[in-house]
Amino acid sequence: MIVYNTTYTMPEDDARDFVIWVMESMVPRVETNGILRKPRLLRILSHHDQETECMSLQFETESSATLHRWYTQQGAALHQELVKMFDGRIVGFSTIMEEVGRN
């Protein structure tokens, strides 16, 4: 199983609107095709200053090939929507992780 994580940093003033957009617009659209599953949005409590918020958005998928297919079909357009909506004030980087064990 692959975990697709994107860590976002944003001005504190944009955090509420970001959460609303992710939970009410982005996640429902991502879930429609069934490629990415089990969305989780988490606030990062370390590594930020007083004027910013950091959040992690995670999904699970079967393989990196499946993730690539999702990105070309939907992910790139969602990224562009985010950039346009927040005028570049929100930046992020993605990490692809593979589960190696579970207790």
C-alpha cells in the first residue's frame, strides 16, 4: 500500500478557507474515482511559526502507478485550482510512502 502525503504551509489567515476547500470540494472530488482512499487532514503541531499553519493531507492507494494515473487524470488540475484560489499563498510538497508493517 502507498500513502500519498502532501504537506502544506499557509498564512494563518488562509487556514480556515483551506480546510473548507479541502473537505468540501477537493476530497469529495478525489473520492469519486476511487483511486485514492481514506483521506486524512492533519494539523502539524511542530515546525511552523506564529503566523503560519502547516497541514498534512494523506490518502492511500494501491501503487505508485495508480497514484501517477490519478495525478495525470485529476491531481494536476486540483493543484492548479489551489494555486489560483489562494494566489500562491499556500505551498506544499508531496511525499510518497510505502507501508512496511503494522502492529
